[in-house]
Amino acid sequence: MTILPRRRHTLQALVCCLLLITGACVTPGLPDDPASLENRARAQQESGNYRAAAQIYERLAARAEASQRNRFLLLAAESWYTSGERTRAMHNIRSARRPLPADLGLPLQVMAAALEVETGKPREALARLRTLPADSPRLISSDALAIGARAWFNLKRSDLAVAALMEREVWLDSPDELLANQQLIWEGLRAAGQTDIPETADPVVAGWLELGNAVADTAGDPFVERAAILRWRDAWPKHPAGEVLLPSLLGESDALRIPRRVALLLPQTGRLESAGAAIRDGFIAAYFDYGDSVEGSEIVMYDTAALGAAEAYRLAVTAGSEFIVGPLLKNDVSEIARLAPAGPPTLALNYLPDDAKVPRNFFQFALAPEHEATRVAQRAVAEGLVRAVALVPATDWGERLLVAFKSQLDELGGQLLAHEFYEPGATDYSSVIQPVLHLDRSHARHRALKSEVSAKLEFEPRRRRDVDFIFIAAQASEARQIRPQLRFHYATDLPVFATAAAFSPDPDLNRDVNGLIFAATPWEVSPDSNARDMRLTIDRHWPARAQHRSSLYAMGYDAWRLVPLLSGRKKDPLTLRGMTGELSMSDNGRISRFPALARIEAGMPEPLEPLEIDEPAAAPEDTEPVLPVGSGSQ
């Protein structure tokens, strides 16, 4: 009974002795007071151990009072920068109090300029960089030119940005550094879009700007982009981008391939024949637009209305199809999803139920109206319109749109004040307009007052004043009746938003909905040359059908463009500026759509200028490189 306590006492004694011995060894030589730590940090700098110096300065900053904290953070940033760890240096300079001193050291001036570019102050960044001496060290000059280029890109002066990055090449040695620098030019030009080329531009700068303009309208399609790059290379055979950047860009597009045999599963007979035909025609139009890229590829069509989706799928797999597109109906998609694990990559043209298990290499693309309702809510909030009322049909379609609209409005801090369901096909909507605008309450007050006063009363109903805009979910024929009745019920000054179904391609039918803002496909509102070219392709190959200009053509066109992106799929996020909208893909293979927006003017859709809409939160500051990679070391 006494053995365990004795052992415990022995262990405690040994631990105490060890602590005394350790303390005796460490304490005298390495004092931990601020003055001693700062002396140690300076000694580490003088010996070239900048990383150790930075760590000591960070310890000092963590302990220091507010008056000294900035100084230690900036000293740590300078040491991290000199050691080549730019991201950690920027983390410290971001943590320093504002405003930063004007008389910073050279590395700190460069980082302060980078921070100003990040925070939307490109002019201030350029002014700070101009204070750097002409004989600055290589590392300083290299980074300063890269940051100056970012500032010029932000100011929409792509010519000056390219000139700065061309000058930067003087400070670069290795092929990897030169490639990284040209990639900075490429990324800046792609983000800038179409750029005016000054008449006085240096020929090499002009060539870069021409390259940016060549790919500005390729809509994120790697095959169309490749063709544009090859045309540019033929026009600029001696440009330096052709030696360094282009082999890298063309190598990336070579990794994508168009499958040799693509099966298209659509209804070609029966009640959905016209829908299937529109998607098919858009699909084949895109095939023709790919030109030489599709040489050796073939499209084989299967009629799901006649064969059934499962049988059409089995026949396509047996025939050796490398990629399958379709079917269209929701039930058919669920049916082939059960067969898909043993088949090739498949792009279904509708969504599986939310709780369904999604097979590997199974993708889903649909013109879901919920995307449009969500987009409308985003646009309204971006315009400062946050309180809404809604009119939707008493159908499953109407309820789905209402849920999507309200969910997005709530998420963005808006509020749906009231909604009413109307009967589809109605002609008189006063029974839902009056309560949603509180006109029924105004009439009730008038009746109550009239019952108490014998004199004749002048009366004009007053609608509620707490609403910013109206959302309607309606087919085109219904929208043409709802819009005038809203004006009649004193809502003339309220903006009205709708989904694509409210728009008719016939301008004569849109006279009663002028002013209506709706979510649409870029195909319908023609904001760029690609949509116009697509219409020309449809006109050329199917003139009898082109007059309908259905968004289903755009769906078929985008479906073909998705095939090579999904067939050679890497882990990179999928994004595509499509004819149906901005496309992106979630983890479950579901492709979401970000539609365009337009206002009906004189019966025609006029695209709206884009507004800033809330973006997802950025990555943590200490995990995202800020200064350019590939700028070498001092």
C-alpha cells in the first residue's frame, strides 16, 4: 500500500530537479524582455536570417502596446518580404493600423501600394510607387512594376498595364519567370474585355491588346478561344507572346477533346417534338460552329418518345457512344440515372430530385425558372429595392418561383411584404392586386367613413407606401394583362420584375409590358457578338424555324459546348459564359445558370448595365498570394 505513493514522490522530485536544471541553463543567456528581443531580431537581420528576425518581431508586436505595435508589425513585414515570403509579409502589413506612415522603407512602400490596389485605391498606389528610387534593387523593381500594372488594369488603362509588365521582363531571368509575367498580362487582358488600342501604342503593346480583344468575346469556350488565338498568331507571327505564352495556352486546350461519338437523346415525335427539335437544332448549330475541331466526331440521335429513355440510353451505350446528352423529361432523367454508373459521361437536360443519389460522371443542365427568380431578387437588391410584393399563379410552377424569389430576397436582407396567388388564364386580376397593395383596406376605410358622414365625399384609393417593387411570375399572355392593371391600381411608379416567361419575341405583343424588367437568356437579349452569330447560324441552316428564337435553341447550343468541358473534366471549377447565361457547376454535377437581365422598351428587350452583386466571401488573407509569383530573389 505504500509503494505507489513513494514512486509518485520520487517522480515529483525528479521533475523539480529537471526544471531547476533547465531554468539554470536557459535564463541567463537569453533574456525575454522587449529590448533584448529587439536586439536579437536586429542581430538575425544582420546575419541574413530574415525569417527568424520576422518571427521575433511578430512576438514583440503581439506583446506591445498600441503605440509600438505598428512599428513591430512593419519590421516583421519587411523581414518576411526580404526572406521571400510575400504572403506572410502582406498579412502583417494588413494588420497594421491605418494610415500607414509616408516614409516607409522600400519593401514596405511596395506592399503598401499592393494593399492600396486591393482596397480600390489604384491612383494612390501609383503615386506611392513613383516615390521609389530609379536604382531600387531587382526584387523591389520587379514587384513594383507588377503592382503598378494591376493598378493600371483597375483604371481601365490596359495599354499602360501591359507596358509596365513588358518593362518588368528586364528584371526576370528564368523561363518560368518570363512565363509567369506573360500570364499576368494574359489574365489582366481577359478580365479587361474589349480595349481601345491607342494609335501611339508601342507595336508589341498593340499586339498584346489585339490578343486580348481577340478572345474577349469567346464566352469562356476553350475551343472558340483556341481558334481566336491561332488566328491572332497568324497575324502576329513575331510577337514575343508567341514564343512564351502561346505554347502554354494551346497546350492546355489540347488536353480537352471532343468525343468521337455523341448520342443525343430527345423527343423527336409526340407532344414534345417541337421542344426536342429546338434543342437539337441549337446543338447541331454549335457543332457546325466548332469547325475543324469536330472533324471525325459524329452526333447520333435517338427518339426518346418512340423508344423510351431507358431503351434509347442502352442503344447509345451499345453503339459505342463516348458521351450522352439527354434525355429531357424529369422522369426520364431519373430512369437513366439508374443505368448511368456503367455508362459514359452523361449530360441530362433536366434535374434529378434534390435528394437523389447522383452517379459519377453524371451532369444535369436545365433552364430552371428558379434561376430567373433568384436573379431578379439579386438585381432588385443591387438597385436598392429591398421590400417586395409578389403575384404568382396558383400552380406548382408559381409556388416554386415564389419560394426561390423569397429565399434569395431574405438571404440578401430584403423582405417579401405580401404575396397573392391568381388563377391561371384569368383576365381580371383586381381581386389579387387590391389586397397585395392594400387598396382593399383603403376602400374599407372609405365605406366606414361614408356610413358615418351624410355628405358626399371625394375619394381616391391609396395604395401601400412601404413597397419598393413588384415581382410577377406569369406567362406572356398573363403579363400583358397584369401590367396594365397594376397601372390602373395606382402602381405606375413601382418597378415590375418578372421571369423570362413574361417576354414574347414578337415586339407587337409587348406594347403593354414596356418597362418590365425580366431575367432572360443572352440569346434573347443579344448582348454580344456570339449570340448574334448563333442566330445567323440558325437562320442559315433552319430559316423556317429561326423566327421563333426559342431559348431552347440556346440550351441546345450550350449543351454542345459543355460536352468537351465535361468529357475532359479536370478538378478545376467549371464556368462558361453561355447563351443561356453564366454557367457554373456544383459538387453534385448540377449546372446552375446566372441569366441576363433586360428591360422591355418599345416592345424590344434592352440589356441592363451590370451592377455589383454580393460575392462569396474571399479566401482568408494569409492563404491567398498577393504579390506576384516568379519575381525572383534579391
